[in-house]
Amino acid sequence: MEKRMHILMEYVSLLKEKRELIETNISEQEENKNIRAVSFNSMDVKYGTLFICKGIHFSPDYLKGAIRAGACAYISEEKYDISDLEETVPYILVKDIRKAMAYVSDYFYNHVWKELYIAGITGTKGKSTTAYFMKYILDDFMKMQRKPRTAIISGIDNYDGVINEESHLTTPEALELHKHFHNAARSDIEYVSMEVSSQALKYNRVLGIVFDVGCFLNIGEDHISDIEHHDFEDYLSSKLLLFKQCNVACVNIETQHKDRVLAAAKADCPRVVTFGYTPDADIYGYDIVMGNKDITFRVKCDSFDSEFKISMHGLFNVENALAAIAMCYALNIPLANVKNGLKKAQVSGRMEIYTSHTKDLNVIVDYAHNKMSFESLFTSMQKEFPGKKISIVFGCPGKKALGRRRELGEIAGKYSNRVFITEEDAGEEPVMKICEEIAKHVTKQDCACSIIVDREQAIKEAIETADEDTIVLITGKGRETRQKRGTKYIDTRSDVEYVKEFLEK
């Protein structure tokens, strides 16, 4: 089915209806121009594009480049001086460019998300794993019906039936998100599992979308900075916005601030399903047994009392599995598919364990990158590998979640025998500055600490200096193959590749 094309004036009418329009200079001759594309990337513009001016690094030169490439109008919060161009370009001035982009993106793709079943997952930790648990379950369900595998939008990667790419945002910008929905629908995909970050909720990336089921995993203090959330209240309030956009809310009753989270869910959602380790949860998990390569547990609800298995390390992953079970319960996914999917589920870069050929050294690669995930990781390692020493390699990103430098430094210093601090998406901030800030919190815990900026060398050193009584943890990047340096993403080898190479040696 061909996508319906809209004319320029229809976008003006839409933004006026949404009370976002401030001013426009569109003439009668220009009103009926067909909008063939919408973009905020001046390098991705073709004839008939409606160009969106956004981003802290935006320059009028980008707009000029877009116009030269064929953009027929632009949307912005301000009017730009482009008088050096020969032509007069129509503009649409709006109050909030992010809201405007969400409305325009949804309209351009003709509300295609309504053709899909969408599960949205938010939380401080566990979003990616839970999203992948959902994908494996739903893929098993679709396979039984001989239908295409399902879509996923996550902080690890995105797959929509057309695009299969490594991700660099937990939740894409609105325009990219609706493109994923469009691709999925046109590929006859029925289900989408996606992470919904606090930033996506706060800055309207998911504005206008209604999730068939929304899941609240947990909340811990994170993402507090001048450019993210100015305090914890802003962080929590942003995450709670999910409930205003879903038909069913699944809530972890083990989460901090449980009463407030449940109250918000019940106020905003027609139906609430709870999950956790207490018998009053709708989806009650119990009898957890840890094996060498898997974890089994039982789940009881009003429909079944049955055993489940996940083939991943990390006791904290049982909670993520309960979240997936709760969402599938809400979506009426058959129990057999839920069990099969969870048993087969593997999450790239999450709790991947590698062993040396001499079988005397284990290295675990994981994406753990904040206080909650670090605490869960170390607690699980102490239970799964009792008596083992721990070495860890990690860093912190530049210009965001600034509290992590203290939190991760303190936690790593408390539980580790040796810490290696290295580059981890420093962006526009000096890597050494970040490393030194982390190191001062590690050394306060009387823990041996080394700064090795080159991530490859840091991983090599951690593995080469470990003995048979040591577990090595490589956290933060998993299977990612890019480092953010300045404003660009630079191709690199992944932590998994480094680990395999050095263990072979």
C-alpha cells in the first residue's frame, strides 16, 4: 500500500490545530506543494523535503545546505537569515520544535503505529534485556503462525524489517521512530518491542503514540545533569508519563517509590498488572534456582502456576523475565510461546561469559553503566562466583549523568580488587578528566586503580593480570562498535572482540 502524501498547508493546519503554530509566510502558490520527505539531517534531503531545524549544534548553514539540496520549506522555533540565497523559502515557526517534530512525523507516516502492537518499556536498568525477552517470545509466537519476526527498538540495536542497525540512542528521535513503525508495518510485522527512555518521554519523542502495553521496571537516581534531568523528581516524573500513553500498565512492585508509581499507573491506565517476588503480585515469581548455564524459577498467576527457564547469567534477569511474562499476559500471548522464547533468549552484550581455553579464567561482558545496574551486577557475581576476586574495566560518558562518576567509582572500589578506568563515549569532554574524576572515588575505597585511556589496552591489561581466582568484568559497551568522540561516532572494535582475542592468547 502506497503512503498517502500531504501538501504543505496540511502541515500548517495540523500545527495550528495542535496549538504549536506561531507564524508562517507560505503564499497561496506554495500551499499545495507536495511534501515528499521530512528530515532534520541536511545530508539526507531531496526534492520536496520539509526540513526541521533542531539540535544544540544546529547552524543556519545546515538550513542553507538543505534548501540547496531541494528542501521546499522549513520548520523552526526561530526565523533564520538566509537572504544570501536567491530564492525565498517558506517557513513555519513553532513554539516547541520537539512537539512539532512528533506531530509532523506521525502525520507524514499517516499514524502507521496504529497498525502495530507496541510494547513500551521504561526503567533505570533492564530495559534492553526485557525488550529482547519480549522479542524472543513474540518471534516464537509469530513463527508458529508462519509470520515475519517482530521488530525491536532498543539501546543495543534496531530492527524493523528493513533497517537492521546498531543503535546510539535508547529511543530514536520522533521522525526516525515513525520511520521504523512504517517499515515494520510495510514488512507485515505485527509486534514492536521498544525501550522508552526518560529523555524520550520528557522531550516528546513518543508524543501521540499509544502503547498497547507499557512496563515500568524500576527507578534509581540516574541521568541527573543540566542537559538531562535537573533533579530526581524530574527524572521520575518523566518516566511516569508512560502511563498516560498506554492501555495496560505492567508495574514491578519491587521498585523504589512503589506507592507513587502504582498510584500513577492506576490513575492513568484502564488496567494495571503487577509483577514481583511477593505473593500479592499478579505475576508472582518464586523458587529461583541458579544452574551452571541457566536459571529456573516458577511463576504463579490466575491463569497458571508453572516453571520457566532463562539461559543467561545474572539473578537480576529473573525480574526482567517477570516483566516480559507480565506484558505477554496482558497481550494474551500463549504460555508455550512465552516459555520457549525465554528459554532461547540471548541478549547481545548482556551478561556474555567467555572462558579462556585453559578453563581457568572467566570474563563477563555486560552493558551495566549506572548505579542500579552496577549494584545488581556485583551482587549477582558474589552469589554466582562466591569467593572469587573481581577486576573491572569501565568508564563514564561525557556531559551527562554526571553523578555516575562518583557512584560507579564508589561501587567498583567497594566490591573490586582492581579497577581499570577507560574511555566510554567521552564525547565533547576530555577522557582523562572523566577518568580522573572516577578514580578519586575508587581510591577512597582503598582499591587498586589504573587509568588506561585506550580501551583495548585496558581490557588487555585486565585479562593479562587476572589469575584463576579472578572474575573480570568488562562493562558499559558490550558489542557496540562505536565510540563517541567530540560530536562524531568513531568506528571501533567491540569489547567482545577484544575479550575473545586476548583470551585466545
